Amino acid sequence: MMFFFFFVPNFIAIDFEKLSDNPLSVCEMGVAKYIDGEKVIEKKFIVHPAAGLKRNFFGTTALSRIKDSDLENAPTFDKVYQYLLENLDDCIIVCHQKSSDLNYLYYLEKHYGLSGLTTNGYADTKEMSMKIMGLGKLKECYKSLTEDDMPTKHNALVDAQACAKVFIELCKKEDCNPFIYHIPYVPEKEKEKKGIMTETVSIENMEIEDNLLPSYSFDGKKVKLSGTFNKEIVTDILKGLGASVPSGDPTNNTDAFIVGDDVGPRKKALANTQKKKRPDSFHIFTAKAFLSHFGYCS
């Protein structure tokens, strides 16, 4: 019989909540630190947003529990960051979806002139769970691995705690070392600025149905995005409306497709195929019309 001896590195799981699409609008941070597999710190920070108190739809609805009066007197992120550095030790940073949480961390570090939190490396439990179990959403991973439901959502500490538990359970299933990055994290947007571009095409010859937006319900729908537009704000609006925004190509399970002025050629072709197959249950909207409908300038 072969025995598998699992290894869980010392780590700090983090999660952020923010008031708007601006990464500098972070207003809450959850932290869960584990040493030798044992929890040693669980802490929630209310953070004074560097971008001010302006909220988008998501910030107004899902984060209504966080009052402006609490934020006005809260410490700025650089103060919270100092606490994290003091408690970093040999821990790696763990989050669920690095393109969200590590993006926010990157721009906050840049804004305040900070560095050092990912010195020991970082890992993404979404990436791990997708490769190990084929699951991506935090609540789905948590349910599958612990057989319990997550107690709430849009709470940074609860999400950090859940991320920590998911990470530990994933480490029990498979060697975590291949999933730990030891290079600086750089957001995709910043990579594009450095010349790492992808091919795009126009949205011509797509059956756009912006006229349906006033009567279309996004509640419970699966929506895919492609093209150049502010995907963070569109995602926040969609989630506030009860939709999910999975990554990847349009498939038979996709209900709507929101596109910018340019779109990935593969996704365009797949979207057109879906529209032909399901003309009444698959709809294509432009990001410009979507944002305008909900009171935002594109």
C-alpha cells in the first residue's frame, strides 16, 4: 500500500471587498494565518478606501453593511499592510482567484509604495481546485471539500477563512508545491502595457440584442465576457443582479454574452454558433449598452 504524506506550507489567506470597480476602493480585508497547519490569526480590517467613498451598484447593495461612517475613521491600507508584514514570517500568500485579490494588492502596493508581502510566494486556490477537482467557485470548492455550506458571502473574513480551509484540504489531495509561484505577480492589464497582446476582431456580423436589455432578467443567468471594456464594473453589476460570470468560452450553458468593441476571434465564433443553435435562450449584448442601461459611462 502506498501512503501519501501531505504537506501544508505556512500561509496567510487573504480576501478583499471593494466599493467599486476601482482596485483602490478596497474597504475590507480578511486575513487567516496558519502555522504548521494550525490557525494562529483570524482578523478582519475595515479599510479607508484610497479611492474615496464612491460606490457602484455592488458596493451600494452587497456591501451596505459597511457604513461610510465606519470607513471615514478606518486605517488606510498602508497601516494594515505593516501589520501583515510584521506577521508574515515564512508564510506564502493564498487567495481564491489571483486575478482579483492579487490585482487589488498589486495596485494598492503601487499606490502606497509598498512591497514585500508576496516575498515567500503565493498560491491561488481557484487554480488549484480547477486542476485538482474541476471546480472553480469558492463556495463550490468549500462545499465539496468540507461538506458544509459557506455561512455567508461578500464578507472578507469569511471568504479568507473559507479559502484557508480549501487550501488545506487541497494540499491533502495533491502536492501543493507546483501551484506555488515564486515570481512577482503582475496583472494582465500591466502585461498588455508591456506588449503582451492577444489577437482581437470586431463585433461585426454578430447578432446584437441591446434592445432586449430593458426587459431582460440576469437573475440566475451565466454570463460570459469578451473584448475591451471595464470587466470589473460589469462583473460587479451582474453579480449584484444575481448572475454568475464564469471565465472561458461561450458554451451550451451560457445564457448571455457581453462584448466590447473588439472580441476574441474564438469567442466570437463560438458565440455565433450558440446564437444559431439557441436563438431564444442565448443573447448577445454590447458592454457599451449594458453600462449605459445601468447608469454608467462605458
